[in-house]
Amino acid sequence: MAFRWLANIIAPPICIGCGWPGSWLCKSCHSHLTWIDSQIDWWSLINLDAGVAKIWSATEYVDLAKEIVVRVKYQRQFALCQLQAKIMMLAYGKYIQEAGIDWLVPIPITTARQRWRGFNQAALIAKHLSNYTNISYNLKALRRLDHGTAHAKKNRQQRQAELPMFEANPVVCQGKTICLIDDVVTTGSTLKTAAGACRQAGASQIFAATFAATIG
Ligand SMILES: [Zn+2]
């Protein structure tokens, strides 16, 4: 596994779509992403309620976009988080920059998952997106709470049905405009729970930005 990590860093990138050398996504494959129009409020069209003022997503969670997410999450190709942030910047960077956002706040993953993966993909995306947008990111705004021992005793299906629990930091959130960052939005329930915690901690406005979204 250590070798793979090293290979991820030193190997010159090749296109995920077609294998062409030089970048993680060549120009041709880039144009084949299923882009989402940031000016359409698609989330209300599909009745996705994430409890935030607006959700920006760059592409639909299909084909290459799905491949990118899967490689980050399950093959630990964390270098691709920069590609995700770059695509987000291209899709809706100027809208984020105009929204008066104080903090980009990544959705935390569970401690067990972070230990297994070695990193939180949302935090890496937030870091790179921060570089592209010049909006600061904050890793201390939100933390994920453990479900405790009762949770561990439940079966897999029961555990998956349970909503994640978050706690937001009032010192960081009070009076601030926050943009939650995640790789994919599916039902919006995770974003909604996280947004609720931020609101409770005094955040004045909450947006969300993801790389991909499940639509339809
Ligand atoms: Zn390609």
C-alpha cells in the first residue's frame, strides 16, 4: 500500500478516461463530463432538500465523475482531489466568490474511515478550492460525533440508515457565511444535518458546494 501512495505522488499523471499522458483528465475527456448548469436550481427540480440557501455541483455523478470519486475514496488516489476542486472552480467558482463566504467547511468523515483512508477527501477538496477561490477553509468549524457503542452493535443496514451527527464550533461559525464542501451530494441528508449544526452554532448563512451530484 505504501508503494501505491508513493506511486500516486511521483508517477506522471495519465488521463482517467482514455489513458493519454500529461494530465489526470485530458481535454477531450474533460469535455465529456456531464456538467450541471450552475444557474439552474436543479436541486429544487428534484426536490432535494439539504437545508442550505444554495447547492453548487459541477457534474452529475456518472461515468468519469463517478470514476474520479471512486478512485479517491477506495483507491486512495488523493491527488485527484485537486482535479475535483479545479472542475468545481471551472463550473461555479465565480458564483462562490461572489457569495460573500467566510469559510469553506469540509464535511468531516468518521474517525474510523479517516484512519482507514488516511485522509478526508472533502478536506483536501476544500483546501484546493480555497487556493483557487482565495476563500479560507476551516477544519475546526465542524466535527463528526460518534454514534457510540449501541451503534456498533447494529447491523450494516441499520447503521447506514442512521443520519450522521455533527457538532459545530460557535467560535468559528457565529455570524459567518459558510459553504459546506463535499465530494458528492445524493439525498442531501448529510448536508442537511451538518447545516443544522452550523445554524445552531450561529452561522448566518449556509451554502454547499460539491464536485458531483446524483440527479434523477
Ligand atoms: Zn482522456
